[in-house]
Amino acid sequence: MILAVGNVKGGVGKTTLAINLTIALTRTKRDVLLIDGDEQGTALAFTDLRTNRREGPPGYTAVALQGANLRTQARQLARKYSDIVIDVGGRDTGSLRAALTIAEAVLIPVKPRSFDLWGVDQTADLVREAREVNPDLRAIVVLNEADAQGRDNQEAVDSLREIEGLEIAPLLIGRRKAFPNAASAGLSVLEWHDAKAIDEFVELVRFMFGVSRRDIGVLSDEYRKEP
């Protein structure tokens, strides 16, 4: 699968999800390519950190591609890799538009807060444009960094349902320190010691890729213990 992770609204956690999805797929023994299509280069910086901390390969291949070059190269590289995850967005860029024309699906993270929801309309407009050349493109919204309680989550879902052409993932990713803490150590949340964060993320991986908890390798209660 070629999966783009993006949103024209920045600060919604797209790079965090892209990195964690990439590592989750490598745990299923797939050959995965992570494309950093964001000029900030955070995904590549994380990969360098991961390589240094592990004192060895990160478990996946990472490259930086932007604009029209992203479209051309990703199509060619798709023959080599089982899956490609593209980290794009933060604003309306040529890289985001290019990714939408070649991706099988785009995952749109959104925080369940008013200002963040506004960006989904703009992203949905880009999806509709991309479907003129990529008619089978799936667009899936996931609530990210959500609070465990309160009405914001349901109100966000109700608002998102009014936007045509989007699917809403039947799950949410909570606002948990495990994600930044793991990232600062060059790790995925699946390699950290927060059971709730792991359980939520496993559900996202299962929904997006149809793989089981056994495939991902988090069956044992060992993952619930601190290293």
C-alpha cells in the first residue's frame, strides 16, 4: 500500500503517526519505505536518531522527496517495497498534492478542537481534486491527541460527518506522553511501556492495514513493563 499521512493544518501529529505506522509495518516483516515529503525533515531526523540509538539500521528505508519528484520516484519505488508511507502536509504544498495523486489512501490526523477541524475542509478539497486522476483514493480521518473525556470527541465526529468524501476511523488516538517520550529515544510507541497508548495504536494499524496484534508482535504482557 502507498499511504499518505497529511493535513493542510500543521501540528496535528502527522509525522508522529507516519513514523509509528512505518515501524509497526516493519514489525510484520514487511519491507517499508518512509518518504519524508515535509520540508522540515522531521521524519528523516527521527530516522537518524533511531539509527544512532540502535547502533544499526532503523528497520526501514527513509528518503526525502518533494513536489513532482515525489510522484515520479514513489511510483518507481513502489515496485521495490511492500509498503510506502509518505509524510506530507502541514500546509497546502506540491508534495501533498503529488502524494494524493499516487496514494491508495490518505490518513488525515485531526485534533478534536475547533481550529484544527477547520483545516479538514481544505484537505477534503484537495482530496476531491486528486480523485480526478486517482479516483480510488480513500481519505480517512482519525482523531489524534484526543482527550479521554468530554464532549469534544463526539462533537468533532459529528462535524466531520458533514464533510463529503471522508471516512472516519472508528477509533481515536489519545493525547499521551508515550508518543513524544518514545520518539525522543528513537523508538515507536509500540516499543515503549505505555499499555494504553500501545493498545490504541495497534487498533489504528489493524484498521489501516488489516494486520493482527500477533503480526505486530505485541501479544505478550511483556510490552506492558518498563524497560
